[in-house]
Amino acid sequence: QVQFVESGGGLVQPGGSLRLSCAASGSIFSINAMGWYRQAPGKQREWVAAFISSDTTDYADAVKGRFTISGDNAKKTLYLQMDSLKPEDTAVYYCNVLDRTAYRPWGQGTQVTISS
């Protein structure tokens, strides 16, 4: 069984920064091909960023240039550095594999709230 534990969320003002972490445990051998997702109130969960490998990442247009995804395979931990935060970034953030046909159980997520 694979388990994801997200952390690092909080309340910050617009323009601020946060760094999220996702610790993976269980029968998962690599954090390659994993990503971050978010779900805002009343909206569907959406993909935010992809860690395909340490050399290859990808981002949703809404966060490109502001968010940076990285990972440490030795620690089986995925990170999301979020800068220049906007109120529309407010959501619960989750990590999971990128293959939507192979999603593992979702963690509890970490709440990010951007407000002045």
C-alpha cells in the first residue's frame, strides 16, 4: 500500500511563498512520474506540476514561472516551491502519480490559503 503525506501549507499574503512537501511511503520505489494537484472549494481537482524526472518537469499554465517542482528519490519526497502566490492559488494541495489510470489513494492534502 502506498501512502502520501502532504505538508507545508498555511495562510500567506498575496505575493508570498510556501514550500510544500509530499512524503511517499509503502510500495513506491521512485517519485519520478509524480505530480502535484490542487482542489479549490467548489471546483474539481486539477493538475499543477509534474516531476517526470530530475531533468524533466512540467507545469500548468496557471502556475508556470511561479512554482517549481523538485524531488529527492533517496527520501521519496516531492516538493513544490510556490512563489508570487495569488488568491486564486487557494486550494488543498495533493500529490500522486501522473498516470490517472493508476492513482494511488489520495492523502489528506495540505491547505494553502492566500489572503490579505
